[in-house]
Amino acid sequence: MKYHDLIHGVVEIDEPIIIDLISSPSLQRLKGIDQAGYSQPYFPNTKHTRFEHSLGDYLLLKQYGASLEEQVNGLIHDVSHSAFSHCIDYVLDAGSQETHDLQDNIFNEYVMRTEIPSILEKHGLDVSYILNEKNFPLQETNLPDLCADRIDYSLRTAIIFKESDPEEVKEILSHLFVSEDNKWVFDNRDFARRYAEIFLQMNNKYYSGLPSGIMFLTVGDYLKHALKESYITEHDLYRTDQELLNLVKPHHSHDDRLMHLFNRMDRKIQAVEDKDDYYSKVSCKSRVVDPLFLEQGEIYRLSNRDYEWKGIMEKYLSPKEYFIRFVE
């Protein structure tokens, strides 16, 4: 099958298990899941999906010679995302505003209820091995390290938000290699710093900026109210964004509070930050990376050789807090 990717261009995908997984309901559902959450009112014309990111993650791993098992893990790693992505962490008690890890915590349990295990078994792969992220250090590591997941979503969103362009992204990737101990390493300090700066810019303006804080809060309030009134169930949260909205919107006509919360979510009501008079405090996971790079035959961490970056790391690894007031 031919696939057109924002970063990798037109690629031919011919591995049978990859084609079967891409065609599965679990992966196809991700076409209806906004990567950012509910992006249009907050970041107009930047919407892209968990499906695009998942395939980009797989393609990156394949490009750098990861095993088929690791490619599979990368492809399916986001199937446990709910509608509106990380907004779920502001809806359910099991979520965390500071870490945004609900989908990770339920990943194995979620996958085992889908068709994915039967696809893996059909192609002779061990399900428990594939679901254990510790087996795949190229695909997933903790911050501030680089991993395929982090590399793809940061460079993909940088292009979409026009903070970079496809040519620069390709150049950045051309200076990245995999070390003998399976770590992502830049071949010089300049590109390590440039990538880290792009990632920081995306974090501060988009991933954990004030507009995202407002988006997370308002989508969370809207869906919590819909759950409380039994307009939807927790099971419904794992439909697509539009399918979930289609279940809730008919209740706008008879529930003034729900309609009001939707107007906040849809940014028809202005929200501002006001520490002295606020409706709610909201936290956002903050992300910053500390890449490895090669210099004179030795591998170093950027913060160990760039003291300015060390200070940036200390400043931005903690969650951000916003005090939100609605002007109404």
C-alpha cells in the first residue's frame, strides 16, 4: 500500500502485519482522534490525528533499522487514547494533569480487549512481548531522553504549526543516528541544540501553553458534566471525537449548563489568566528534551556541555500551572 506522510513523503508499506494493523478498527479509529485534543478553536487549521502520528512513528523506526517488533509497538502505541486525546486526563479521576499518562496506564488492558492480539498471533508475534515497552528503547523512553514517539510528534507538529519546515526536519533527521546501545544520538552539538530548541518552542507555545490549559480545562468540564448526567458512558469516551460530540450535542437544547460549558470549550466565551480571581487552577504537563550528541568520538548529553541548556532544563521540566477566569 502507498501512504503519503508529512515527513517521509510517499512510502510503500508492504509488510503484511503492518498492513493488517493499519486496516484494523483500532488504528482506523485514530483517524478521528485529534492529536492536540480539540484544536480548531485554539490552534486554527492545525488539526492532525493520532493516526498520522502513529504511522509516522512506525516509519521513523523503520527508517532507523528498528526490529519489526519495535515497529509494531510504535504503530500501535496510541490506540488506547480516548477521544480528544490528553483531555481525558481532565475528565476521569484516574487521569493526571501533571503527567498526561492515563492512556499509557491502561494500554495493555485496552489492547487486550481489541482485535490487535489476534493480528499479532496470526503473524507469529508474542503479544506480551509486543506490549512491554521496556523491550523497545528506541520507541519509548522517559523525558528528557529522545525516543521515536517524541521525535515524530515534535517534528510533525513543528511543521504543522510552521515553527519548522519539511526541509529543516529532514536535515535534522539526517544528523540523527542510533548508537550501539540503542539510543538516539545527534552527530554534532549544533543539531542537538537546534532540535531541543524546536521541542522547547512547541512545548511552551502549544503543548503546555495557556491556550492548551484552557482547552484541557473546558473540554474536561464539558465531558465530566455529560458523564454526570449520563448523556454518555466511560465506554463512549473511546469513540472518535465526532462520534462522542454527536452523543452529547442533542442534550444542549434542554441542559443550559451543558450548553454553557460547550460555549466555553468552543472558545465563544473568553478565558484569561487571573491569579487573584480565578474559576479554576489547571496544570499542564511540561516537556523538554536533553539530547545526546557525538563530539570527538564521545557521546555527551546537551546539558552537560551547554550550561545554558542545563538552566532551561531545570526551568521547564516541572508542570505549568494556570489560574483561569472566564469573562462572562
